Amino acid sequence: DQANDQGRFVELQMPAAGAMPQTGVTIWLPPGYEKGKQRYPVVYMHDAQNLFFAERSNFNKIWAADKSALRLIAADKLSPFIIVGINQPGVARYAQYLPQALYEAASPGLRAEFDARAGQAIYGNAYLKWLTGTLKPKIDKEFRTKKDRDHTAIAGSSMGGLISCYAFTRYPKIFGRAACVSTHWPMGNPEKTAPYKSEIVNLWSDEFKRGLGKPGKRRLWLDHGDQTLDAYYPAYQAEITPKIASLGWKEGEHFIVRPYPGTPHDENAWAARMDDLFGWLLKGC
């Protein structure tokens, strides 16, 4: 009975490859997937442990991404879509999610802060190469996906917001939509990287100039709260927004910056905005 159909989960174990450790992947297939032949848009999401199941989560809080999808699909606000959640690697999470080109372009002082936080070699480039070159082709082969960029999104929070933004600029032919949730613009310990704020903004400005391109049908969602760790983000976002707008991206049309006053940096806050996020990001998908 499709009315009671909550979708179905499929678990994959991707073998270690190069810098990438063995990685668990959780796929959510929407209601009706088994019975039809249609193809679906796909949203790739980081930190899969915190997306669906409280018992797997780090803080007993989850995004409940599948529940948001079910609400929006049931209300005919969105066409059905597939969610591909990629597990984060534990202590190596920072090294995997840090945008590597920005790390390499950073001044020695700023790079030292990144190194202190990472405690190991940064491999953000290897992660995105694996995601686009190994994982996505496997998903496209084994599931009925719409493979083109207009139907392929990437989303994550905090450091996952950074790597989603980076994927959007580095792989513009693959990702037509990106959601950067409570993006960790300080890129490290916020107190330690505070003296480098203008440098960080300039690094991102250069990255956007290099890789953002013309908007076309692409869509970029950016948001933040203002409590706990999110308290550091509004000041960065205020400087980054005009950098994006200066490249011909119209706020409200091609990209959106959504503040959520009074909200902290946690999965419950992100769960509460999932309907907004998916509803805008996947519109027309």
C-alpha cells in the first residue's frame, strides 16, 4: 500500500580506495520505487550516520531527511527523489571535508591552524574524486536515477557544508544543486582562525570566481543559525554573499541565504529546516 509506504533503505559497503577508507553508504528509495520504471533525481548527503537513524547518530539527534522527503512528496510539493547518505570516517572527518585547494592556497599561518585541527593529511580532493568517479557511477548503474546535473544535488552541514560548496565549484557539470547548511566558514577552530577571516573570505571569493560559472539552472542554498557554533557564521556569510552576487548569481533566484534566528548548531535545528531546504533546492527537479 503506497499510502503506508515509507520508502526503503539499501545499505552498501564501499571498499577502501586510495586515500578513502572503507565507507558505508545508506540509500533511501522513495515510495513506489519498486513498482515503477521511472527515474529519480538524487541528493548526495554527507554524515549519513546523522541523517536517518537515531541509534547510529553521534548525538542521538538526526536530520530525519527521509521524513522530510515523505512530507514534501505526499503534499505534491516535490517529485519523488533518492537520497544517498555517505558515512563520515570518524576522526578523519575534518581531513575528508576540508576543501583541499583552499587549504593549499592558504597562508602558512592559516594552514598551520588547519593542520593542527586535522592531525593528518587533507584529502578533500580524493573524497570528491571518489564520490563523483566511483560512488555516483555505481549508484547510476544500480538504481534508476536521472544522471544529469539538473537532477543531481549535494548537501551537508558544518564541514559538510564546506565540502558541498567545494563540490559545487569543482564539479559544476555533475552537481546542479547544492545545500550548504550551517556552513563552517571559519574552516577550523573559530577562535584560532578569527585573525584570518578576511583571508578565508578571499579564498572563497577566488574559488567562486574560478568555479561557480554562470548560474543557468543551478541552485545554491546557504543557511545558518546564530547560537552555539552557528554564532560565528553570520559575519562570514555577510561578506561571502556579495562575492557570489558579484558573479551574476541573483539572490532569491539562483542562490538563497536563509538565516534561522535563535537556532543552534545541531541536527534538530537542521531537521526543522529540511522542508524549506529540500523544497527550494529540488524545485522543478
